Amino acid sequence: MGASKCPTPSKLQFAVLYMALALASLGVGGTRFTIATMGADQFDDAKDQGIFFNWYFLALYIANCVSLTALIYIQDNVSWGLAFGICTVLNAIALVLFLSGKRYYRRIKPKRSPFLSIMCVIFAAIRKRNVPGTFGSQDYYYGSVEMTNIFNNGPSKSLRFLNCAALKIESEDSQSSRSNAGSWKLCTVEEVEDLKTLLKIMPLWSSSILLSTTIGVLNSLAIVQVLTMDRHLGPHFKIPAGSFIMFNLLATALSIFIIDRFLHPAWQKFIPIWPLTPLRRIGIGHIINILAMMGSALIEMRRLHVVRTHQRVTNQSDYVVPISGLWLVVPLTILGIGEAFHFPGQIALYYQEFPKSLKGTSTAMISLLIAIGLYLSTVIMNLVRKIIGWLPDNINHGRLDNVFWMLAVIGVVNLGYYLVCAKLFKYQNLEKSNDSGSHVH
């Protein structure tokens, strides 16, 4: 190439690129976790649904491993066009396979928008907030005889300020109010209970945001670290810095398989009084995540010690410290083991506990918290770089170890918050035959 410059892309080329990225994002958003919901809909038993989620995440992580190795190798050494062509063909094959089983799928018939029901409950509860009196189960609207039998004692006592949304007052006739605009004035007890369930699970969901944040920071900083370390594997092969994330993905995939095939059956056999519920699985993931942060901090302390020992704290950011980058495999592997516990545990928890009308949204909540966590990880790194100064351009002059210790402390605080939320949370839809406990002890 020499001094030649790449031609500046035209506006049309930029438009095509951005449109392709938007379509790819839209496609991933519409398939990645809605497929998980559709797959779980094929099973009735919570145990079978949990096994499906394990294998779904296993397939997802294996696919990520292939894309980060084989496809990137083709892009770098053969052709970008060939790599994109392979992706197109694979997507076409996947679509054909998906459609070939269409007649065998169990499909849930959609009802009215669940988000509209949520807004109706909020609006009706605010409208009737000052209705006086003491009310019995007969004063609430159920919508059908079946729902009357299910909620024979009326709405639950928790978050009772929402109960008035299903309250029949003298100025309303329940049938006429449902036939016109009355749905904004009167809701069913089921709709009220669905919103309560959603509100009760949101604190648990929020505790996973910082979990995803620490994962994003560790993965990003691991690449920064390994760029200054010896990445040779033998005399002739040098591991690309970006490929070190592979150890995280491989550890997650292998751990999911071990948990599903060996750990979970052994747990049920030897510790039946303390079953591996989704909440406990998520809690174990929190603890392992903290251990990964601590491991990264210790390795960074060792790396800085080697730098100072060799008196090579120079302004050259590309200086290679005489310490093997394979040391970073340890925290990345620990991080992957933690992901194998908490991500499938979260998706199983949300799927089984979200209202029936929000099953599709339940699995997508994982995608949302990951996105928020990654944005927060960027914010944290920028704040640390600009305010505290632990992340200079040359990390040999920085204190990356303090960043990891800070993340470990954040993880401990977040674990405490999670334990409080888990202790207060009670399963609504978990089958007693599968799990007898309802709290994390």
C-alpha cells in the first residue's frame, strides 16, 4: 500500500452500511431471545424448560466461538466478502430448518397487548385511588368464571394500592365497562396480579445490571492487559489479543454442559433439601463473578511488579512485559463459569415467573440488561480514566489492579442487594415437584 490512501466512502456506501447494521441489529433483537421463548413454550414441565435453556445457551456460546475464530480468520486472511457470504448461507439454512418444523410447533395464540393491560391497570388504579370503604372478593372484577375460581379470595394483599383497578364501583357495570372504553376504568384481577408479579421481579432483574457491567469491564480490560504481555504459544504462534475472549466463551460453554449433565443431577441426588433453584444458581454466579474480579486484580498486581522489577516503565504503550498472557486465562475462565450459572438461571427465572402474557418479553429482558450493563461499563471506564487516573494510555503507569478491586467491591455490594431481593421474593409459578424452596437461604 505504501503512501496510498483508501478512497473516502460515498454517502450511498455509508447509507448501505448503516442500513445493514440496523437490519442486523433488528434481526438479532427479533430472534435471539424470542427463539428461547418459543422453544420453552414446547415444554410443560419447568425442569424440561430449564434443560432447554441450558442447551440454548450452550449452542449460543459455541456459535460465538466459531464466529470469533473461523469467520474472523477468513475475513483477515481470505476475503471479507466470503465471510459475509458464509453468514448469509448459514442464515438461509437456519431459516429453512426453522420453517420445516412449523407444523409441529406449539404456538401460543396472541391476545391483546400486555403492555396495554399494564397501562390500563396503572390508569384505573390512579383513577380509583380515593374510593372509600372496605371490600370483599365479590367486589372485584374477574372477567370469567375460571378466573373467579382461581382468585376466589380476591386480589393479593401485597401492593394493595393496585387492587382498586379491579374494583367494581356503583357507577360502573362490569360488562358494559369492558365493552367500550371501560378497560381504562376497570381491569381484571388477573391483570392486576400480572402487574404485581412484574413489579416484584424487577428488583431481581436490576441486580443483574451491575453483574453485566463488571463482565463488560473485565472483558475489555483483559484485551488491554494482554496487549502488553507475551502472547506467544510456542516459538512461532502468537495468539491475537482479541481471541483471548475465546477462553471466556469456551469456559461458559463447557460449564453449561457440565452443570446440565453432571452437577445438577448430582445436586438433586445428594442435596435434595437444598435444590438448585434459579435464584440459587444466579447467586452462585454472582459469587464466582466476584472471584473473577479478584483474580484479575491479583494478576495485574503481578504484572505491574514485573514491570517495576525490570525497570521498564517507559512511555511506550506497546512495550511487552516479560510475563505470559496465558495468566489471564484464569480470570476469564472463572468469569465464564459464573456466566454458565447466572445467565441460564436468569432466563429460566424470568420465563417461569413473568405473566403468561409477557412470556416473550421475559427472555428478552436478558438482552436488555446486557445492553444496559455494557453501556454502564463504558461510562465507568471513562469516569475512572478522567477522574481517578487509574487508566492512562500507558497502563504500565496506571493502577489497573485498583480498577479490578473496585469492581470486586461493587460486586460484593451488588451481591448483598441481590440476596435481599432474593430473600423477599417468592416463586409464583415454580412447580413444587421440581423445587421445594422458595427463597435463597
